[in-house]
Amino acid sequence: MIQSIFIATSDNRGRGVFTNQSIDEGVIIETAPVIVMSRDDRRLLDQTLLHDYIFEWGPKNEKCCMALGYVPVYNHSYQSNCEYEMDFDNETIRVKTVRFITPGEELFINYNGDWNDRKKVWFDVK
């Protein structure tokens, strides 16, 4: 994990992940382990606050997972500066920059999975 990332207050978003140094495009910021859970577990989690923090998991999204590390704290942007990659075999999620990042910048992922996907996510659907 890049040692220069930290959690701080994000404007109108609660907490977020930030950096205090420049990071080049294509740099893996973090590799976080995940806890994989079943479809039945997902039904229970969907009834809790954790619903907002779990990821669909598996080649056919047949499971879900809770990522550890900073991954649950990255905020969403439709034009994110980072992307996440799921490694089902090693049960990890990697976060990687998709462009040059400046010091003090908040790091965002797109909750749709594709860093520039503009499809509305669940909290923007009205």
C-alpha cells in the first residue's frame, strides 16, 4: 500500500481516502483482502448499514464480499481517478490510479466497477 494515503473528512461525503504526495497513473495504491460471503449472507447484509459497503463478488456476482483496508472508505465518482480490480483467486481487491494524482487530492473509485461508467449507482437512482 502507498504510505502516503490517509483517511480524512471529505466535503459532503463523510470520510474519504486522500494522498499527500503525487502518484503516477497506473500505480497500485492498495491491495486489500476481502471476506467472501454467500448469497444468503447478502440478503441479511442488505438489511443493514453494511449494504453500502459490500461488493458483488464472483465471475457471475453469485456472492458478495466485504473488503478490508481502506477500500470501503473510497468515495464514488463517475469520473474517478482510481479503479478497482477484483482478484477472485486470491480474494483481494486492488485499487489503481487511472491518471496522475496531485498531493491533497481525494481518491475516488466508480462504484459501477468501470472507472468511467456513468450509469447511475443505487443512491443516485430516483
